[in-house]
Amino acid sequence: MVYLKWSLSALRVSVGNGANLTYLVPMLSLNRTAKIVAVLFVTNLVGGCAMAVANHISVSPTQSASPTVSYQSAPLTGLQFAEGTNNFLSGPVVMGKIDNSPEARPQLGLSQADIVIDEMVEGGLTRFLAIWHSNMPTQFGPIRSVRPMDPDLATAFGGIINYSGGQKPFVAAMKATGIYNADETSEVGKGTMTRVTNRVAPHNLFVNAQVQQGKHLDLAAPKPFLAFSPEKETSMAGVMGKPVADVKAKFPAATALWTWNGRAFLRTQDGKALTDALDGSQISAQNVLVLRVAVDRSFRDPRYGFVPKTLLEGTGKGQVFSDGKVIDVTWTKNSASSYVQLDATNGQPVTLAPGNTWFELVPSDVGSVTVDYVAAVKNATTASPKPSK
């Protein structure tokens, strides 16, 4: 018979990875046979624990690499969005003919437009054709009647055009474009247009843009517009242009002033900051395209006189302002269904800064453009004063 006398003592075990394990094992007072049994017991215990630790370390899961994020580019601004985060991009543009009379200001939603085109109308005043896509507002306005150049300006973008009526020839030309035409009559009962109560007619017709786009997701998204650099500093004007303080586009009865503030061009309309009724912020643009254009005055309205038609098909001269700088360009537009193309004086296609763009279509005969350039810093050395006699 083997007799065992038990006591507890700590046993420290070292395993292969440098870790130490401490166990309480029975220490025995026993004869030779019992010692052999105890040694085998402890050996198996230690070996099993070491194996368990080794197995635990070897099968620890490794951290997987972060998933790759795909981005999609907004076709009218060049801004990048993580795939699936901007549902507006898969839908059509929503356009609106926006009033620019003093009674219509401040307009709502212009700060969210991808593109705005400033065009001359009768009396030398201006109105806007605004195009929303990547940043669709809840509501925008006020909208007014269509003009003869609008079909040529809007066709390339497709989607939806909103206006409040117009001369029969102009409305017929717009409907012939194939764009979805929306006016107060066509939109009755759809929840897409609203006569607001805090403004006086005719400056109170507004478009519920998100609702309207959602009802026309069968219409295609716009084709990519021009070309955009990854950063404004790498745009063609940013790399090659001359620094400017501001640019003034003067129409017979309206003046637009764009002033560079170090981040964007801020718009002043007829001597006052043009703001957005959404939040009171001043309207700004990353790109201002000032194009000199011809005007057709062959249409005469019995009541309002000659109705000017901006001619933006053909070719002409202009300037592109991005990143606080300007370059001279040649513009070309081959047809109503094509975008305007811009080429620098070296013949290379122009790249714009990512972000929104405003066009100033200034008549060559009755308009003017004034650019205030930033004076170059001279590194002249100061001569040492001569010693007095």
C-alpha cells in the first residue's frame, strides 16, 4: 500500500512564449512508488497547461483589414460621395427659372444649386436658370416665366424644368426639348409646387424639389459636366491663373459682383449682398464663368417690347475664375443638346475647382466685365542709408 501525505504549494510554470503560469499543486510525503506517480501527475498537468496556452495563442484571430470605400463623383460639381450615401445622384436634375427682381430677393435654395446661369431678360434685368442635383433642397423659388434662350441652356441637363408660364413660342420650344415641363397647371394635386403665404404674387410660387425628384426617378441622371480637379488649387485657374480680388459683370439694369474671400467667390447683387432665405448666408461659388455672348432681339412682344435671346450656340471668348484666380478661355457649344466646352489659350480643356458653378452670360454689345487683379508682391531690397557727412 502507498501512503500519501498531502500539502499545497505553488508551482510556477514557464511556457514557450515567455509567459509564466502559477498553479497550486499537491506536495506529497510519500514512498518511492508514490513519488513516481506524483511526478507523472505533475508532468502531465504542466504539459497540458503549456499546450493549452500555446494552442490559445496560436489560434487567436488576426484583425482584418478595413473595408475599401468606393466613391462616386457628382456629375455637375465633381464632389466625391461615398457610394450609396447620396441618393439624389441617381435621380434627374430639378431646374427652375428663378426670379431676380428686388421683390424676389432673397431667393430660397440658390446656395444649394450645382449650377446657376445668369441671363439678361427684357429691360436689361437678369433672371437665373438654376440646376439642382447633388444637393437637392426641400424647396426653392420663386419661379417665373420661361425665356427664349432657356431651351438651349437646359436641354443638355435633361430632367425636369420648372417655370410659371411664358410666351407661347417660348413654352412650345421648351416642351419640344423632351425635358419634363412642370408649371402650376401640370403640378396641381401632386404636392410638387406651393404658393407660399409669406410673399406677394407673382413672387410666391415655389417648388418642393425633393418631392418632385422622387416622383420622376424614371428620368436619367445628368451626364458629367466639364472636368473637375481633385482640389481647387489644382484647377487650371488655380495653377495657371492670375490672382484677382473681384470680378464685376455689368448688364444694362443689373450688376453682379463676385469677391474672393480666400475660400470662395461671394456674390453682391446691385450693391447688396445676395443671400439665401434658407439661412441668411451670402451666395458663394467655387467657379464663376464669365462668357461674352451675342443677343438676338428679333422677337418683339406687343406689350413688353423686344425680348432678348442669349445666343450660346457657336463660340466666343470668356474667363474662368477659380481658387481666387482667372484664366482666359474660348467657349464652344455645338448644339442645344451639348454642354458648353471651355478651352484655355494653350488649347487644353479647362478643369474647374470641385464645387458649384455660376455662369454670367454678359452681352458683348451692351454689357461689360471688369476684373480687379491682385497687385504682385515686389521683393525689392531696401538700400542701406548713406552715412551723413
